[in-house]
Amino acid sequence: MSLDRELLASALPAYAIGDELGQGGMGVVVSGQHRQLGRRVAIKQLPAAFAGDPSARRRFMAEAQVLASLDHPHVVPVYDFVERDGLCLLVMELLPGGTLRGKVTGADGITAQHAVAATLACLSGLSAAHRRGVLHRDIKPENMLFAASGVLKVTDFGIAKVAGSPGTVLTRQGEVIGTPAYIAPEQARGLQLSPATDVYGVATMLYELLAGVLPFPGGGDGMAVLFQHAYEKPVPLLEAAPGVPEPVAAVVMHGLATEPADRYATAESFGVALAEGGAHSWGPGWLLAEPVPIMDAGAIISAGGQPAAPGRTATAAGAPTVASAGAPATAPPATTTAAPAAGSAESAGSGGVTVAPGAAATVPETVAAQPPGQPAADRPRAGRRRQVIIAAVVVVVIVAVIVVIVQTHLFTVYKSNGIGPLRAVMYG
């Protein structure tokens, strides 16, 4: 997609236009700086196919307004929306920390705990958006960016929606909206979408982070991948990456169920199950050892074995922590590297992004035994039920003893004039 810098500068006179940061099927992004405020921003120009469609522009404007109203630390803030001279522009926070894809393919790679923690931050942001009726529809590592502080933020919300009516995958030009490698079955079939659609995308992304390969190979053919997502079962995660802890792998595969009704219904319920799986695999408080802050996610933080105190963050590695007052951070356990998948690369969708071979997450040895027989989510609730039953039995026994004592003893009432006792038998 070509970039007309002069046209862009005339549409945004308040900003100094900087270098191009990247581009893909959904637009080109350049850096910028507000001339008076000095604030650095990212400026995204939507493709002409979107900007030239009046109905698409109206839908995108309505959705941009919703996104601008979202105030969540794991959602990239939108500062401005500009339509001028055929351009359709979004001005957003500049996130210089790189993408989640870059973390995976970098020299240091990414551990399984780090991958799960980043996914929990993503699910926290998605949960806030879903409560406002906004679906992302294009989850992938390239759309997870890091701020300079290390906070992960979800970007590119709702871009796919502008191409057609709800549930539609194809534009009038026949182009796939959303990245085929991460697309949910109902998207591929053109059916009704829901928060479970984003759950599937997140589960696909986490599968790739842990295994280094996608759940459907596809051979680089986008249409073949669409068909596989729509009608076939994914390769079990433990087959692709045997070193992944079983509780974590089970949660990921649940999120990859073909039918939406068989998945986690919400991003939060997925996050809670995933955090519990992490606690069973790496011990309570495992989130404290990770450098990825997780904010505004009380239920998820608690499920990870860490009490959610009033505040916004559960984190470690120097970031302020209020969800773990007094609790020591858990040292990172020893790690082993999951075996890389065969083949030279995996297609990440129509944008041409590839996953280098051997980019699987390093998987730590488990420090807690797997829960025998009972799902992780049910074990704390079962313990609480047992405590309530025991307390109720104790109360009933105490009341019964008191009743017996009252019924078997006489109460003596003395007359106040001193003539003698007046005995009366009173039964309670």
C-alpha cells in the first residue's frame, strides 16, 4: 500500500509525520508527533478499499467511537479519527516495545509462563471490549504490542468488521477479512459471531506461542486453512509440543473447540481457566515471576493463585505490584525447550508473516502435581462446599444438645414474700 506523505501531512497539520512503522492488509502505520503537546503517536491509514466505501466508513466511525470510549490498560487508546481528501486515519498511542511476534522470534525466545502471562493480559483487554459489544475478529501476535513499560496492549480492534455485515468473512472483492491462520470456524462459515470467536483466536495464538507451529498446517494455502478451521479438528497441543504442562494444554484445546458452544463463552472465563492451569503447573503466585503486567483482571489474577488486592496490576520484574502484598515472588523454574516442528516456516496469514522454525516457547518443568481426576476450576469450590457442610453439622449438633438440656431440667421460681418455694415445671 503506497503512502502519500504530503496528503497525510495536509490531513493532519497538527502532527509532524515520521517514519513508516509497518504495513499489512489492513493499512499502513507511520509514526508522528503532536507539534504542540510533543506526544508521539502512531498514525494508521486504512486501505482505500475501506475508506472509499461510504457505508464502511460510517460503520468504522461508529466503532472507532466505541473504541475511543474504552479505558483499559490492555487496549491501545485511540486519540483521534480523521476523514479528509479520501483518507481515513486513526491516531493512536505509539507502542515502541515491539510485537508479541517479535518476542517469540527474538534471540531470547519466550518461556511458556511468559506466553501464558501475555495471553492473560490480552484476555483482560478483550474482556473489557466484549462488555462494550466490541469484537476484535483478527487476533494474532502481530496485533499484540508492548508499551515501553512492558504492558501488552491489544491493537486493531474491529478493523475486519468494516468490510461487511456482522458474521461476513468475505468482502465484495472476495478478499478474506481476518487472518486465515487464526480465524474461527464460524467466521470461515459466515455465521453469527460472539465473544467465543475471539476466544478461538486467542487459543490459536497461544497454541502457536507454546508449540512454534499453528494448529492447522495448511501448507501456506489460505483457503485450505479456512476449510480446516471450519470443518476439521486441530492437532492436539501435546502432540505438537509434548513438554507443555497438561493442565495448560487442556485449557488451550478447550478454547479451540470447533463449535462456539463447546468453548469458553467469554474472554474472562478463558483467562480464569488458563490462570488456574498455570497455578497447577508452576505453583501459586507464578504470575509474580513474569515481567508482563496484568491489569484490571481481578478474577484472572486470583485464579492464578494470587489474591487480587485493590489496584490494577499483578506483575514482577520491578513493576509496581499491589495484588501480592507480602507474598514473595516465585523463582522461575528450570526450563527445557519444546521440540521445533518440522518444516521451514508457517504462514501467519495473508500478510505474509512467517514463524521461524524452532520458535516454540521454552517449557518449564512443573512444580505442582496435576489435579487428579477433578477439574482445576472445581477443586476450590468443592473445598468450600465441604467446609460449609461441616459447619452446618456442628451447628445442628449444638442446637440439639441445648434443646435436650432445657427439656430435662426443672426451673424453680421463688415467691417474693419468702413463704416458700413455688415449684413449676416448664418445658421449652
